[in-house]
Amino acid sequence: MIEPEEIQQMLQTRFDGAEVTVQDMTGTRDHFEAVIVWPGFRGKSLIDQHQLVNGALSGPLNDGRIHALKIKTIVS
């Protein structure tokens, strides 16, 4: 299990200057929704944007602390 605040911090570290919100979708601390608003997504495909997010969270995704992640990326 992982806290939403820890995920938010990881994403804010990776995407400098981004507006990041993370919500625990089930209360079990392993199903999350992340919304990242960042100008660096400009010109990147949706798949590339989501791959960047998955890469930033590879540790908890690979070790099972994040079981499910819904991603919404927005170009600011």
C-alpha cells in the first residue's frame, strides 16, 4: 500500500511545475486516479504522456503497491 501524497510527490518531482492531484479510488490505498497538468506534455501523444507517468511510478507499480492507476494528463 502507498499513500496518495507519496504518489503526488513522486509525480511532482518528475514533472517539475506540474499541477498534480491523486485520489484513492477505493480506500484500500492501491487503486488510484492521477491527474497531471503539465506544459511538458505538449506535442506528445497520449500514449507517450501515459508512459511518462507510468515510468515516474515504476517502483510502486512494479512492486505491487499500486494495483490500478487511472491516468488523466492535460497540457497546460
